[in-house]
Amino acid sequence: MIIFLIIFCETGLVIFPFLPGDSMIFIIGALGANGEINLLLIAGLMMAAAILGNEVNFRIGRYLGPIVFEKDFRFLKKEYLYQTQEFFARHGNKTIFLARFFPIIRTFAPFIAGVGNMNRRVFTIFNGLGSICWVLIFLLGGYVFGNIPQVENNFTLCIFGIIFITMIPAFLAALKARRDSKKASSR
């Protein structure tokens, strides 16, 4: 049940992007390789938590979007809402599927899709596909690598490596955004 709550909160509540989804799923896969847990049951729970968490996050975004953008704020302009809606109309399916594999982004993408009024059916389909693939890839990765002696003997290092590798895209995106904002402000 704790596993379900962690995955659900990481994906369903915008305030918990720091929870360790990738590494936790990998660890559970490694434990499954040793026969310590029922992987089918846990995989089903994690998939359900990821799908339901994103659905809740999407609905929160859909509910709060109109409220937040009712007035023009300095950083939240109606123009941005319209741009977000256009973006999700064109690229929402890819965004929802791929965001699942990037920490922090996976927490905000469903919320922003809701704010951007993404088609609900398309969101649900790609949320399900992305969530299932995400759980299976990290779970099977842990399962396959869990019995390798080098991984077993350096398990903590491997977990930190997974965390580091999965954070690289978010870090690079933040650097690019910072560089782009500096370029825009210098013009």
C-alpha cells in the first residue's frame, strides 16, 4: 500500500515531484528477482497508482486552469493558457507518454494538460500507455539487473546512478530555459 501511495502522490499531486518513483520501481524489480515479493501484484498496483495519480492531477489542472487564468497575472497570462491549449492539441499525446520517463516533468505534465484543456480521451489513452511502459521498463530493469553480483554489491550506487541519469534531461531543460530567458532579456 505504501508503494501505491508513493507512486500516486508523485504523479497525482503537483507538490510531490521529488518522490523517488524510478528508483523505487527498480528496487522492487530487484527484490522480485530474488523472489522476495510478488511482482505481478506489485506491478498492477504501481500501474494503477501511476494511471490514477495522473488522472487526478489532470482533473486538478482542468479545474484550476480557468480559475488561475481568470485574471491576468504577471506570470500567468491568458495568452499562455491559449498557447498551452494549442500545444496540447498538437503534441499532447507524445508529451503525456514521454513525460512519464522524466522526473519532475511527469508530475507537472498532467496538470498542465488539464490546464491546457487537452482532450480527455487522448489524455487517458496516452496516460495509460505511458504509465504501463514506465512501470514495466523500470521493474524489468530491476528484475534483470537485480541478480547480477556487481549490481547486488553496489546497489546503493546503482540507485544513485538511476536517479542521476533520469534527472539529466530535466537539468538540461532547465539550463536551456535559463539560457533562453537570458537571451530574450538581453534583446
